[in-house]
Amino acid sequence: MKREDLKALGLSDELTDKVMNLSGNTIEELKTTTAELKSLKTQLEQANATINTLNEKAKEAENAETLKAQIQSQKEDYEKQITAIKYDHSLSNYLNGIKFSSELVKEAVTAKFKEKQFKLEEGKLLGADDFIKELKEKEPSAFLKEEGNDEGSAGVRTDGMNGQNGSEPPTAFQHFY
């Protein structure tokens, strides 16, 4: 608004001065408010940028936690696999030192061992010797006689049932199943 416009409306010089002063004050207030709004807009943009950066970092942290959990899970799986391999290896070594009457019997005894879940400690299966001793007493036909043993030679049955005179006795495998 201009002074000439106010005079053209028929306002006196005194009223024109008052209107111009009020208008000037309003314009200054608007300029101040506009500057404050621009400053607030800039602050808001910076805050939004910071929030976006923090959200990205939070996602990265979340991904890192997920990866950490996956790694831990894989580590536990590998440790279980290693433990199982060590157990199987110790069991195999232990049973290789025993003479069975057949491979089928050995497989059945292996299955029984795994079923019993003997504790593995320093490469040894705790309780395995007692279990084998018990099996040898209950199922002597499942095992071959030890070499050097006076009761008979390895691989030859000493129970008189070597396929002669009638039917074969039940095999050790049949006793297990």
C-alpha cells in the first residue's frame, strides 16, 4: 500500500501516517515471522535428515543383530555336528576293536550304542565296556572268540551249532530286534 493510494481515498495526512505506521509494523512482523519460519523449516529438514540417518543406522544395527544371531546359530549347529562326528569316530574306533559274528550284528550293536547315548569324555565312551561285557554275557553268539582264548579259535562257533545237525540257533541280530 502506498501513501498516494491512501490520500486518493480521502484520508487526511494524520490518518495516512498512522495507517502507514501500522502497515510498516505489520510488514516487519511478517518479515520476522517469515525469517523464523524459514529457520524452522531448515531445522525441520535437518531433523528429518538426522532421523533418516538414524533409521538407516537402526536398520543396519538390526541387520547386524540378525546376522549375529544367524552366526551364533550356525556356530551351535557346527559344534553339534563336530560333537556328533567325534562321537561317531570314537564309537567306530571302540567297536572296531571288538570281533562281531557279522556286520549285521555290528550294525545292531552300533544302533544300541547310539540309543544308549553314552557320554563321550576325552575320546572314551563312559560305560561302553560294561555294556559290551553285558552283551557278551547275554548274547555270546554275537561275538567271535578272542584270539589266544582257550575256548576256541576266532571265527569258529564253540556252541556246537556250526550249521550241523538241525537248524541254526537264532542269530545275535534276531536277539536285538
